[in-house]
Amino acid sequence: MSSSKVVVFRCGQEEYAVPIDHVVSIEKMEHVNPIPHLPSYVTGLMRMRGELMPILDFEQILYRGQATGDQVRIVVLQTGDFLFGLLVVEAKEILDIPAEHLQQIGLVNYSKTKYFTAVANLEERMITIVSPTVLVDSLEGIKELKAYMQKLKEDERAAKA
């Protein structure tokens, strides 16, 4: 019997999760440098372990709000060659979800929520599974952000050489 290992976090009043194989780390909110003219879901850039990465506010993406409070965390995710932080209200736990509890949802066909891949229907709770790859690829302005981040990396490498 297979299962999916995920990192569960809260956004709004709901629980969401991302597959653990995309998760690099979970960090406390440190200093994020705001950058003007980026999409509204980008709170700014943060340096972690020498690597510069954009911070995407999941609360802004889903609910047009802002993740705030003492429990705010950054779930650092890697999708292909793109490293980014997902700002969430609270990172709760690592969970093994048995395959029989995962249900595919029709919302993946809805263009604005393609990144919702399944729902974990557990006894006391429901957790929506998010694909980080589909999430970043579906956001408006993300191609430009990825190009910007790539250029920053190249400029940093050139400055060190």
C-alpha cells in the first residue's frame, strides 16, 4: 500500500499540503527585501544559505490577503531549477497520507486552481494537496520572475569571478 508524504500548512482557515520531495526546508520569517513592481503575490526576496529566492505569499495567491502572525513560516520549495519560498500562516506537520485517502478533484480542470491535485479526506480533516510546480507555472508574471532570478544568479556569479 503506497502513501504520500507531505508537509501540511495552514492558509486562511484551511489546511494545504505539498509533497515532501519538493520541500527544502521550513524557515521562520526573516528579513524579506521588498522589490517594487513585482506581482502582488511576491512579498520580496530573501537570502537563505547564500541563495537569493523570491517569497510568494500563498494567502495572497488564494484569498488576496496577507499571511501574518507569530506562526508564519516560509516553506522553501524547489521545482526544477527554481527555488522559492511559500509564505504560509502556519507550517503544521509532516504527514503520511495513505493512497486510499487521496481523492482526485475536478478542480484541477478549473483554470485558476490547476495546482490543486487532490484532497486528502481524513477522519477529522480535509487537506488540499498542492503541486508546487503547477502552482509556480500558473501564476501570472512568473516567467518574468524566473528570468529575473536567473539573471540575478548570473550577475552574482560574475561578480564573484
